[in-house]
Amino acid sequence: MSRTPSIPPADVQERLSRELNVWLCTVRRDGSPHLTPVWFVYLSATFWVGCESRSVKARNVVADPRVSVALESGNAPVVAEGDAHVHRSGFPSTVVEAFARKYDGWDVGRQVGPDGERALLEIPVRRWLLAGTAQ
């Protein structure tokens, strides 16, 4: 189902605000997929995902920004595509606050260990492939 990128159906918007995990698929250098469940927030037609700066997903996005995201339920699938951008600093305060609200005060920008620099993936939706209806 291809919809206007910025306007998913109301029931999908509600799920995006409450569901805790989305599956993120990035592309490895050899072209194979890398699929991981991640915490996310969805704001203004954009998925935001926090990760470690040196993670496989962050490295993959730097090499090839094409990604897909999917909510966990296969009974009412929500799948979108976009091109991701890696932020290594200057995380938007609205995004940091949204993560804290959704995940009990979790700070998406907090350093983890001495070398645990955080990154924030920004994924504007290019198109919705499935928006709550199995085909």
C-alpha cells in the first residue's frame, strides 16, 4: 500500500506512538540484509532510532542509507521505507524528550562506557509499503 509518506492512517499513527519496538533492516556492504529490533519514536513522518555509534546498523547506514522499518505484528503489518541519516551529536531536543517519555526517562544521547558514543538514526518515510493491512 503506497500512501503519502507524511500521513499514515490514524490507527497506524496510534500504534506508532504506543508500540515499543520496530524492526530495522539495513544493508550490509555485501548487499545482505541486517535486521534488528530497536526502540524508536515516530515524529513528523520520521522514525528516530538510538544506537551506538559503532554499531553494525550505524555503519551500514553510513555506507548505504536505504532502510526498511516494520512494526512487530504480522496480523496488522506496518512497513515503511526511507533513507537514513546518522546524527552523532546535536540530537533534537524534541526527539530526546520523546524517547524519555516513551521509555521511562531513557536518555537516547547518554554515553555508554568509555567508547560508547551514541548515534541517532533519522529515517524520514519515503513510502509506506503496508499500513495495517496484510496483503
